[in-house]
Amino acid sequence: MDAQSACMNNLSNTPIADAFSAGLPLPSTLDPRFEEALRHVLDHPGSLIRPRMILLVASAYGLDAGAARDLAIALEYFHTASLIFDDLPCMDNAMERRGVACVHFEFGEAEAILTALALINRAYALIWRAVSSASRDSQRHAMAYIEQLLGVNGLLNGQSLDLHYATLPHTRETTETIARGKTVSLIRLTLVLPAMLGGASERELQLLERIALYWGFAYQMVDDLKDLLDSQAKSGKTVARDLLLDRPNSASALGIPAAVQRLTRFIELGDRSLANLLQLRIGFSFLGKLRSSLEEELARVTDNLCEMPAGVRP
Amino acid sequence: MDAQSACMNNLSNTPIADAFSAGLPLPSTLDPRFEEALRHVLDHPGSLIRPRMILLVASAYGLDAGAARDLAIALEYFHTASLIFDDLPCMDNAMERRGVACVHFEFGEAEAILTALALINRAYALIWRAVSSASRDSQRHAMAYIEQLLGVNGLLNGQSLDLHYATLPHTRETTETIARGKTVSLIRLTLVLPAMLGGASERELQLLERIALYWGFAYQMVDDLKDLLDSQAKSGKTVARDLLLDRPNSASALGIPAAVQRLTRFIELGDRSLANLLQLRIGFSFLGKLRSSLEEELARVTDNLCEMPAGVRP
């Protein structure tokens, strides 16, 4: 989801990065090796696009600043933990993350797992603090929503399907089910949860849900198209990394022209929901920026397609 | 902690085992492989000693039955998840758990990790439901307590120290710090959390904390002594599994006579707190049974010592 980051560069990262680093207090009795692993993660935040979005949505709904920050850091901790697990040898076997060595690569798998669990434990505590002054009804909705999107109905199921993609039918339905679990779940939490706690109307929540879904699919499609096109540009034939590794890629499942068409459609559908949302509530102009970044990505993809030698163009 | 199980056999396990199996509803859209791994875990509960204790403490404080059950299953899910992680090749590399193959052995490490995370996600949701009707103050205390005992101040730090035991001074302090994190944390949650939510007085909570601490140390000492004595009985020399693997073992750190003495002391200290607690509140006679099981274990250990040939007796 690098594409999302580009458009948000004008917002300063420093206060959020500081909150990310300081959001998990480390006791003096901590095992020094565990402390090193945790500091390695806490001192290397990613693009922080999700917490920044959360703060903007929270501010549009007048959510208390402390609760908004707790929510923002909690979601980023969940996201970071999911990356630490994803990077393990038994999953994606990655070596580098956020510009530095993966935590398992530097500190061992066991320490990486404990580090991810520490982030998750702290994330639940921060979420709890963020909702603690909300009404009982809001609390109940928020906690059920989090359980649904992070658990067996959401992120974890997406991750499991992703791991078993080789055994599943390589169709659009499969790749979109996986994207719905892996990519859309965290975008839904990012856009909808702060609005939910800020007292958004049912209609507003519904529109934010749709925007999260369409944009989640769109960003996933951009990534999949880039993967496919980059590989083609480099190797001069239609063999993409995702394809080689038998990872889900909606652009391979659909074919490039249909994938570009579908991406365009997602952007259009997102636009409709965004237009309806902007009629209901001001303070959402920042969503327009994210939307523009999607269109820029689409333009980049189609430019790439045109620049390819005719022989390798799909 | 097998010792704990023995004394509780007269309590039927069936309703708790059913609640354990049914406590994590699996959606029809779940990845079939993920579902198999989850069913493997949910259909093979352990001794269920912790959830049974929670129900008894909750009942002594008149806690709502639904909240008590949610709490009991949540704690057992946390415990089960911690065992799934512990058993991974990068930690204890175990092959069997609860009479069946470890989940990573049967379904792969990635699926084992997702299964443990699903249990954790559900556990937080159940905890949340259990505290949702408590006063705001009780909620805040309970959530902070859970964060403290499961996170970098508790279970996770104990596990990290345990993994790095080879690099630490092999002293009583080290083994007790590890036991405090790994063993005592979950016993504290088991005895104190339901009492906290049931409105126990500060004094009662303090006594339950002490009982959890002394008994936690005592059970750990029993396990460590058994490990040391079993190995001696089998191999005829002073080489225990823990020692061979360089795992923390307080009986090796202290020597067997001092370890037996210290175990006796923990039981005495626990007795004092228990006697004080029984003066304050009725309905805690079940704790007497747990206490007796500790004494039986101590007797078994000293019997074993006496039966050993003089040559190998420590």
C-alpha cells in the first residue's frame, strides 16, 4: 500500500512517530534482549498513513484528541504486529521491513513473536482506553467491530487464505475475498472506527464502509498491477513475482486490461460514496487527496503499459 | 502444572469443555484449513483447571454467571494461545500437546500462529463482554490488570527471559523472576480477576494476590523438582532435562534440599494468607483442596527422594 503514502507527505509525521515510539512503555525489569527487539520496532515506524487518517477522521467527528491518538496508535500496533508475523520464515520469509532488518532476522523468530504479541496486548489496552469514556452502546459496537475485522471473520482469515492460495481456484472472487480480509479490514477500521466513536450517523458509516471497500480493492489492484508490470518490464515476459510464488494477484487472475478496467470502476464507485459523504459532512477534504493519489497511480500504470515494447505489452 | 489438576477431578469438566469448544464461533466463510486447525485446538481442551477456578472464585463473589463463563473461557484461550506459541520450533519445539499432535506439527507453523491469534482476538472480545456491565472503575482496573499480567510486565517478559536463560545468572532470583512472569501471571489472573470484578475488598484482593504468588512458585517448584528427580531416577545421575537443555529450574539452581525447604515455606506462606482470607469470606473451601494437592505433591517428592538408592540421592 505504498501508493497511499505518496499523497500524505505534506502532513508532518513527527508527532505520530513519537507517539508510536512512546506508546508502549517498557519497564526497567524487561529482558534486555526483548527490549532491544521492541525498540527496533518502535523506533522504525512505517508510513503511518493509517494513524494519520484516523486522526483526520476523528477530528472531522470532534472525537477527543487523547482517544483519537490512542486509537491511531493501537491500529498501527495491530498493523505492525501483522507485518512482523507476515515476515516470518513460515509466512513470507522477508528480510527487510521499514528500511531495516526484519525483527526475526535480527533477534530470532521467538523474540519476533513476543514483540508482535507485546504490540497486540498494548493495542487492546489502548483501544480499551480510547473507548472507555464512550457510551455503553458505542463501546459494544466498537469492540464487536474490532473483533470481527481482526479475527476469523477478517484479517486472520484473509491471511490464512493468502497462505493457501496455491490450493484455491485462481479467480477474481478468490483474490477479492483475500483482499477483503487482508487489505480492506484495516482500512475499514481506519475510516469507520473513529467515525463510529465520534457519533457518525448510520448513513455516514455506510458510506465510509463503501469507500473503505472500494479503495481497499483499488489499492490492492494497484499493487497487483505494479507487481505484474514491473516484472514484465524487467524480464520481458509475463512472469510476475506473485505468479512465480503463486501468491494471490487480482491482475493476473483477471488479465491486465480487465484489471485496469476494474480499478477504474473501483475509483468511480468510491467517488460516488465520497460525493454523498461530502454532502453530509464537511471536514473530509483530506479524503479527496487520497482519492487523487489513486488516480495518479492508475495513470502511472497505464503510462507504463503504453511505454512497453509492443512485443511484451499484454 | 499437572499437579493442580489432580485435586479437581471431582468437578465435572463437561460444561466447561463445551464452552471452550463453542466459545469461538467459526464463520461459514472460514478457510477450511484454518477451520481444521482451530477445531483441532478447540476440540482438545486441557485440564481446564484455570477456568474451573475462575468459576469458583466468581461464584464466591456472586459474579453474574455469563460474565464468569466469558472470563473463564477468555483466560483459557490466552493460556492455550501461549502454549501454541511455546510449542513452536523456535521456542520449545514440542510435538505433542493435550494428548494430540501440536497444531504446528499437524497444520504448519503459519496456521498455528493464526490459530493462536484467533484465540487471543476472541479472548479480548470475551473479556470485554465480561466487564461490559461492571462499573467504569472496575472496568479500568480489570483492563489495566490484564494488560500488565499478559504484556511486557508479565507473561511475555517471563517467556523472553525463559528463552534466554542460558545467558542469565543461574540463581534463585532468575528462576523466580521467570516463574513470576510465566507461571504466576496466569494464576494471578485466575484468582484475582474474578474477585476484582465481583467487588472484593482491597484486603481480599491482597490476600488472593499472595496466595497466587506462593502457590504459583510452589507449583513451579514441584514441576522443577519432579523434572530433576525423574531424570535422576531414570539416568541414575544428576542430569535433568531442564539442566541438559539449559532451561530455568529452581531446584537445580538451589539444590534439592533447599528446594524442598523452599517449597515447604511457600505452602506455609500460602496457608497464612488462605487462613486470613477464609476469615473474611466464606465460599472459598475449594481453595483448601488445591492447597492439599500441593501438600500431596510435596509428600510425593520427599517419598521419591527417600526411595532413591543412597548413591544417587542428592
